[in-house]
Amino acid sequence: MRKEAMQEPCKMGELTNGLLARLTPVHERCDSVSQAWKYVLPPALQAHCRVGSIKGGCLRIDVDTASYMYELQLCKAELLKELQRLCPGTGLRRVQIVMGKGR
């Protein structure tokens, strides 16, 4: 029979602080992209589009109707360039526009 590794007890607060410290850069990165997205997006589109996720250098934008999806498809290269300029540390490489749930 082998002995199980003994772990010393620790406080729950210490565990959560460590987890939050590791997640903070991800949160800051996503928050800065969300703010930049609102800045670069024309006001007429803001009510119909939102940042869905950021994963592996891909920014997913959820759109509520096909007409707004088409409009964003036409200008997504310019939007990506502007987001890369405003948020250079995020590593964005592409923008994916998908039909999302309505708000």
C-alpha cells in the first residue's frame, strides 16, 4: 500500500486570492477589448452587437439580426485593425461574427 501525499490545510481565502490573481490578467484583457469595441463600433450598431468571447486570438461578436451581421462582415477587417491598434497586448488575430441570442 502506498501512502497518499499529505496536504497541509489552508484557508479558503488564500485559495480564492490565488485563483483571482491568476484570472485578473484575462479579465483586464477582455474588459479592455470590450471597451475598445464600443469605441470603434458605430453607434447605430452598438445596440445590436456585443462581445461574445475572446479565445485563442479570436474575438467572437454576437449579433442579433442577419442584416447587422452582414454590415459587420463588410467592415470587420478595418475593425480588427483598429482593435489591434487600441489593444496591442491582447493578441487578437481575427474577428468572428455569429448570430447570437437577442438581448
